[in-house]
Amino acid sequence: MGATPNLRWGLVGTSGYAARVCVPAVTQTPAARLLAVASSSEERAAAFAAGAAIPRGYGDIDALLADPDLDAVWIASSSFLHFEHATRAIQHGKHVLLEKPLALTAAEGWELVKLAQAAGVKLATGYQARYVPGHLRMRELIAAGAIGRIVTARSLYGMRRDSAPKTWRGHKDTARWGVLADIGTHHLDLLRMLLGEVESASGLTAAQRGYETEDLAVAALRFSGDVLATLTATASYYRPTTVVEVIGTQGALIATDTSPTGQGQVMLHHVDGGTEDITGETPHSAQAQLATVTAAFLGEDVAYATGEDGARNLDVLEQIAPA
């Protein structure tokens, strides 16, 4: 028997998210190996690498991308750097897993898609909700007609932020959007996976805490077949909560607290009043994502959140909050 295929990853970013989410996800994925990390300073990169047992630390992204041993990069830098960092990675011939949003404009998102296609590399968007087994079961049941004709859907993503976001997240020039790009886009992508493409969207936003980016957003979405849905994202919920509810003429599917980690519950509600737990396995959604994306980058025919998905979601965000 031959050796197990192995994809050699580099990580761009040394934030809390990189330490808390990215490193464990790679460690738990047998086909992935984390060889290098890049930060904005050599000292920070070296400290992060030492703490996470990563062989190489680089003080800038270009040094990491010049490493010939790397096959792919996971970009977890600040949103305003995504387009620049992903462009460089693609130009170096690396596959890219890019955290959302792909860029601060839909035009730049589509440009990354075209760059990856021209370079012959794969571009994935960091939408972890697509890999939660319960969410995948929801899609299967909807496609099979288990809840009849779809009538409507609603999504709530509530996080609790007691003060203004630190550094770049609270400023429009570095983040553009607030909760829409931070959390709302995850459920927008999930609704697209479940219901198909968004035909039109509109929305309202508010900055209740007084900083530049919105901390509350409510959107109305129209899908094909006159299916209407609502999406609410807030940074002021009394406790972290997520709900994705799809209502049909013969039942309903409800996922509760399955974002961001995939550890919640998914229930099928039958027309006769009975319920069925379809949660299934609950791997951490970031690890499930990394395993799937790694397989895709190794050439396997698996479904994943593509660059096109990231760009289409930016199209919708610009309809919801254009300025």
C-alpha cells in the first residue's frame, strides 16, 4: 500500500482565532500537516510557531509563500488584508482556504475567483456551517421532499459583545460591515446551501453601540419558487444563540445552536406533531471543514464552500447593506 496523501499547509495570521480554531483543526486532520505560520513580525511568528509546535515561523507572508514545501495556505488575517494576501498566495501557485469575507467588495471577490481559475489552483471560503452533518442532513431531507414544498425560512445568529470590537472590526474602512460579515454571512451561506441562490435581498442595519460598523442587521431574502426568508444578526443578544428554521407544507427542520462549532441540535418536525433528532455526529465544524477542503485540494471530488460561494455571498451583502 502507498503512503497516505498529505497536504502541507501554511497558516497566515496569529490571532486568537488562528490559535483557537485553525491549529487544532489541522492537528485533527490526518491528511493535513501544518508546516509554517506567518505573522506581521518575526518575533510573533516565532513565538506562535513554538507554542503550537509548527516547524517554521515567518515574519511576512511573502517569505511563507516562497517556501517550496507548502501546497496550500489558510488565510486567517484581518478582513482588509484578505484580497491582498489571497492574491499573492494564488500567484505563488498555492491552494487557498480564505476566511470570510473574501474581500471588502464583491468585485474583488470575483477577481480572486478568476485569478484562481487562471492559475489552476483551488480557492475555498471559510464557511464552516456547510460541513455540519446535521446541516447536510437538512439539505438531503429538503431535496427529498420530506417537509413538502418549502414556504419560508428564518435565521438568527446572536452573539454577545459587551463593548466595541477591538482594532479593525469597528471601522468601516477596515471591515466595511460589522455583524453581517462577521456572523451573518455564515447563515446566508447556509441558507443558500439549503434553498438555492438568492434572487434578491434587502435589509436594515443599526449601530446601537455607537461604533462605525453595524451591530444589528435584519435582511429579507427571496429564493426561487417564491420562498422568502429572513436573516437576523446581532452582537447584543443576551446569550450566544443560533437558529436556522426551514418551514414546509408538511413539516419543518430546525437547527439550534449549531453555529459556530456544530455542537447543537437539529430536529425534524413532522406534520403529525412528531419530532425526530437528525443531529448525527458532531465533529467541530472547523475540523470538518479542514478535512473536506484538504480532500478537495488533494483532488478528491467532494463538495466544499468554493470561492464562487464567497463571491456570491458578497453580492448579497452589498444588496443588504450597500454603503
